[in-house]
Amino acid sequence: MAFLIALLTFITLLLLTALWYNYVNTDKEAVSSRIKRYVKKYPMNEQVLQEPILPQPTTPFSGWQLLIRNMSKHFESLQWSHVIERKLIQAAIPMRGAEFMVICLAVALIGSVISMVISSNIVLGLMGGMIGFGIPLIVLLRKIKQRKKAFNDQLGDTIILIANALRTGYSFMQAIEMVSREMAKPIGEEFARVLKEMNLGVLTEEALNNMAKRVDSEDLDLVITAVLIQRQVGGNLAVVLDSIATTIRERIKIKGQIRTLTAQGRISGLIIGLLPFAIGGIIYILNPTYIKILFTNPIGQGLLVAGLVSQFIGMMMIRKIINIDI
């Protein structure tokens, strides 16, 4: 057991040392690579000395970014990395899926080492590693949820803006350009990307479908479906968009009312989820020897696992009750 703890601690220290070394030598490596490129491209002779050498733009990366990029090459072929990459696109995080997997593994290693040092138990060490691996995923899902909510909150005003632009004689592409200029992020950013794809020759239907995949919003799917049907069968798009905007605003209003009515349930779930950890932390501060038996005794370890599983099931049940689809 002591050997396993020492091994995990050594791996963690080695990883931190590599991060520090890459951070210190980043500038030197960048300068050396640029010099080598110029020396290879322009040999030292009189003809080259008479010609000016124009510097080429380079993208600076810090040490930890270079380390993550080098380690992520081993995960690029995995199917899961592509799934994570789609989630990163939905969260507007400029990172590849393989790089995010490296971060998850690093956090899992740190969590496992901390759990092993505190409890000296391999089972709790594995649980700490699993929790550490899930923390970046939880942050990613929360980021996606926040961005989707911000997008849906802006969508009603955006539809009204497009409908008014169409009434004044603008084309659909000009209306999209107006949205990209007038609306704030994230909806202005997404429509600007749609406009850029259309300018590069992508079909309007394909560009709109790509935006729907990036945002993954039911309200946006409704708008895009209406636009695509109108482009095929014709009709007054402005009137259709007005009706959809009214529907979306009513949905947002009802969701706000439901959120207010279910606030007590959410607070109860939060208290139930945090109360055992808070009580355990207080007991550990007051009397560490008393609570350590819970982590070292096999019966206590089984009770911990059963408590965590029961708590997770209870939180999921509360979440299912308070989440009402509209």
C-alpha cells in the first residue's frame, strides 16, 4: 500500500515538474524553432544576405498547453474524443477532444493521489480518481447548459429582428448579417458563423443545420424547420417567425414560473447533497480519530459506498421531479 501511494505521488510530482519545465523553456524552444526554419530555408550566402527575410507569424503556446497537445496525440484516434469534441463545440471551448481527455486524466490522477494520501485505502483512491475524472465533464456540461440558456433567452428577440428586417425588404442573408452585428454573444457569434459559411459557398440549409447541431436547442430547431419549409413551399416567412417568437416567449415565461415554484425542491436537493459532506468535514476537524474508523474499517467503507449510491439516487429522483418538460 505504501509503495502504491509513493508511486502515485512520484507520478504526480513528475507531471508537475514536466509542466514547469515546459513553461520555463517555451520561449527558448520557440526562438530555436524559428531560427532553424530560417537557417534551413535561407542558407548563409551573399545572395541571401542582400534579400530581406520577412518573419512568419507563429502562435505562442504556454508550457502546459504544449504538454497537453503532445500527450493528446495518443487519444485522437479514440471515438470518445470525437464525442467530447462535439460537446466542446457546443460549449464554445476552443479545445480538441483529445486535449480535454488529457485534462480529465490529470485531474483523476490528482484526485486519486489525494484520496490515497488521506485514507490510505485503494478503494477510496479509485473513487477519488473517478470523482476527479468527472469534475471536468461536469464543468463542461454546465457550460453547455449555460450557453444554451443564454441562446434561448436571446432567440425571441432575434426572431423578431429577422422578421422586421424581412418586412423592410431585406433578404434572409442580409437579416442574418444584421443579427450577427446587432446581437450579443452567443447568438450573434453563431449567426456570424452561419454567415461566414454561406459566404464560403455552403448551402443555406446546411449552414443552418450546422448551427442547430452546435447549439442543440429545441427552440432553434423549430425556427430552422420553419425557415427550411418556407424556402421549399414558399409563404410569408415574417408572419411565421412572429408566431414562433410568440410561442418561444410564452415557453420562456412558463419555464420561469415553473422554476419559481420548484425552487424549494432544488434547495432541498442541494441541502441533502451537501449536508453529509459538511457534517463529515466538521467531525473530521473536531475529532479526526473518531471519523477515520469510517474509512479504515471494512464495514465503514461499505456504509460509505452505500451512502454515496443512495444519495446519488435520491438527488436524481429530486432532479426528475423538479425538471418539467414544456
